Amino acid sequence: MSSDRPLPAKLGPVNDKDPAALLAAVERLRDSADAVHLPLELDGTEGARGSRRELVQQLDDYVLPRLRALDAPLLAVVGGSTGAGKSTLVNSVVGDEVTRTGVIRPTTRASVLVHHEQDTRWFTDKRVLPGLARVAGVGEGGAADDPGSVRLVPTSSLPAGLALLDAPDIDSVVKANRSLSRQLLAAADLWLFVTTAARYADAVPWDLLREASERGTSVAIVLNRVPPEALEQVRLHLASMLREQGLGQAPIFTVLEVDLNRGMIPVKHVERLRSWLQSLARDARARSVVIRRTLSGTLGSLDGRAVGVADAVAAQAAAFAELEQAPRTAYAAALEGVSQGVQDGSLLRGEVLARWQELVGTGEFLRSVEAGIGRLRDRVAAYFTGRQVSSEPLGDAIQTGAAALITSHGQVAASTATRSWKTLPGGAELVREHPGLGKASPDLTERVERLIRDWQGEVLDLVREEAGSRRATARYLAFGVNGFAVLLMIVVFSMTAGLTGGEIAIAGGSAVLAQRLLEAVFGDQAVRSMATKARKALLGHVERLYEDERARFERVLEEVAVREHAAEELRAAAAGVEAAR
């Protein structure tokens, strides 16, 4: 009906030649995995986070403690589905009520670790399960009901060298219970899986049993509450399922469906299981076989699990790089748009053109342009000698037009970058969390106006610096420093690409006329130099403005930053464990 053979060492033993090197390699892997951050919401990220968490937990809860103390007591975790009778079985094996049974499901309480008095020191110092608080005694209520703690119950009914840990239901409707159950099972030297004749084929426990098989975990099965008439059929079917999952060597213990005696299974029905556990505890060699099999299997699984997490980190890094590039591309395009708008003559249309015509008229000067610009210098000088002309309306029009150009491209860049994020892996969630990214900063218009005013001041300084002793000439006095600064702005916006028909004749002629007026005072080389400096200064201001706008996206990315070399570090650490095994 049952088997009490010791579990075989299916995998090779752990490295006894240089245990210090193996321990150091595992510690490095633990630190590398703990440093992993998976902040972006990508396909598969949630699973990868769980894998990373489980990896770190098992290293903390089991691998490192066991490597540091191979002679510590064997920890058998009693796990199973809801209502399988785990707590009743533990009480019956021990012969005392050491763990409370759950009449109402789901039961939320502290896990119970039953051990011999001599082994108390192994468990009070948090060698195993360091993240769980310790509670002493059987007790009820308070800390005893805290699922984040483990209740230590010493008893002389268990031999030294063996501890039983009653875990929450693996299929509990309470997520925290399910997570804790998986964590406790991962900390086990031996998984004592409890199921029933009615539920032994359920999917959830078999998912965990497959993991146990893949990792080489030592497993024993308790088939509980079996009707006598179905015993042979159910047991044979269960054994067949275990063989299919690579667990054919796992011992199977059967417990018939019987009436409880004061809440416990009658002794004769659990005697085989009790004897097997006691012999395992008393036989150092048999205990060592179980411990080393599970430890070796777990060590062998670390590389694949760590590489899986490393792949997720690499995917995060790639997604982060794309998210980082999208705003850069959008604002670089915005800057290029402003650069083209500054030079293609488009700013000389509309209001600017109207103010220019008010300044110089549309008759004599435009006819002079049409007749040829060779004689324009003298005509300009004669026209302006003794005349005082106001350039303020034209300057205001230029400021308004340039501000509109810069603001428009800034707004488009914000919208473009946000649309790109929505289509990129991990970006949609960031946009939902920061809806303001889709629009430019609320104060962009004000900052652009200030930028234009600052730039106009720089243009004035260029004109003053270049004027020097020319300030006394009649041609200079006709326009003054403000007037020539406005003319220089006209030249900065002087290229006529994109204009058609009459616009070329008017706007293009205006630009040529402004240049000739400047050349009449400063000379052609000086005008070219001032125009180049002024254009470069304007684009420099715009570039810094757009960098400030792009920084809004960068601040969001700082919240989800991915360490560039985390994947390589994790892979190297996993390879180090493999080499040290």
C-alpha cells in the first residue's frame, strides 16, 4: 500500500572540493538577481518579476542557508490543496495538536514549524526563511494569525534532525497564501505533498509537482482519505501520473478514509509515514541523500532560471532605449522644422510683410528691386538720408511670427513623442500615468516669448558692436540701432524656398532690400557674419528650450530606469555557479 524506501540521489552531489567557492558564487548570483529591476510593463514582464522574486527567495530561504550548514535538520514542508487534511496529518504524525486545523476556508494564519527541542537553534536565528518573523508556542490569535510569521513549536515526538512545516494551501483563494505556500515549498529539503482520492488529479498541484521534478526536489506523496474500495485503483493511477512527470521514484503513502479520534487520524493509519520520517531523521546518510539531491537539483536549475530573468532584463533595456530615443527624434525634428522655417522665407509672409511694406512702401523700392539691385545702394542712401523711420511694428510682427513657429513645433514634438510612446513596448502605461506629456509645458508660450526677446537683444548687441564709428552717418541715423536690428532679422529669415509666385517677388525682394540696406552701412562681409551669428544664436536658444521640454520625458524615464549591464552581470553570475558546482 505504501513505500518507505529512501529517496535516491538522482543528481550528482554538490561540490565538496571547494564549498567556499560555490558559496561565494551563489552569493554573487543572489546579489545580481536582487539588483534586477523590471519596471516597464512588457509582455511577459509580470511572469519575469515573479521568477526573479522566487529565485531570490529560494536563494535566501534555502540554497544559501543549506550551503552554509549541510548538517542542519532536514526540513520537510507539508503542502497540498485546500481541504487535503495537511494540518490534521501533521498533528496525527506528531501525536499532538501542534497546528490548528482550518474549519473555515480559507484559513489565514502563521505557518507552523514543528521540530525537536534540540534543533530549536537552527530555526530561531532565521537561518531558514529569514523574511518571516518568529513566533514561539502553539497559541492562538495575535502574531499566531499573522501569515508573515512562522510559529515554532518544539516537541519531543519528532526525532532530532527532522522538522515539519505546515504550509498554507497551494490553491488558496487568498493570493498571499498561495505565494507563501510556493515560497515555503521552495525552502524545503523534502516536499511532503498531501492530496486526496477526490483531488489527486487537480491541475494546480501538478504544476508544482512538475516544477519539483524539473528542479530535482525530493518529493513524497501522501494520498489521504482514500475509500477502501477505491484504494488500489486510485493508487495505481497516481503512481502512473507520477512516472509521467519524472517522479516515479517518489514514495507514496496512503491513508484510508476513517473517523477521526479527537481530531486525529488513528495511529495505525499513519504509522508507516511516521516510521519513514523518523528513520529518515535518525539515519544521517539517508537524510544526507535527500538533502543533497534537492540541493543539487536546485543548484542545477539556477542557470536556466537566472538566464530567463536576464533575458527579461535585456528586453527591458531594449524597450527603454526605444522609449528614450522617441522624444529625442521628435524634438530633433522640431528643431529642424524651426531651422527650415527660419530660412525658407515663410516668416516674411502675412503680418511681417505688411509691416515691411508700411516701413519702406511698395512702389519705388520694389520697382528698384525689379529694375536690378546693382544701383540699389545709392538709391537706398538717397531715400533714407534725413528720414527717421520707425521699425517697431515690424519688429513686433517678427517676434510674433517667430514665436508662433517655435511654439507650434514644440507642441507638435510633445504630441509626436507621446504617440510614439503609445506604440512602443512599455510606453502606453507611462502615457497613462503621465497624461500631461501629450501637450507642451503650460508655460511654453511665455518661455518662447522671453526667448525671442532675449534673442532680439543679442541682435541689437551685434548691430551695436559692428556699427562702431558708423553711428554718425546719415544712413545709420535714418534707421538707428533698432531699425538695423530689425533689418538683420529680415536677412536671417531671408531664404525664399517654399514661396511661390507673387510671394517670391514681394517677400524675396523685401529680404534683398533689407540686405542691401545693411550692406550700405556695414558692408557685405559684415552683414553675412552678423546674419550667421544671429541665426546660430536663435537656433541655440530653441535647442535649449526643446531640451528642457524633452526633459519632461526623461524625468518619467528616470522612474523606470533599467541598469544597462544588469543582464550581463546576472548571466555571468549564473555561469559562475555552474562552474563552481
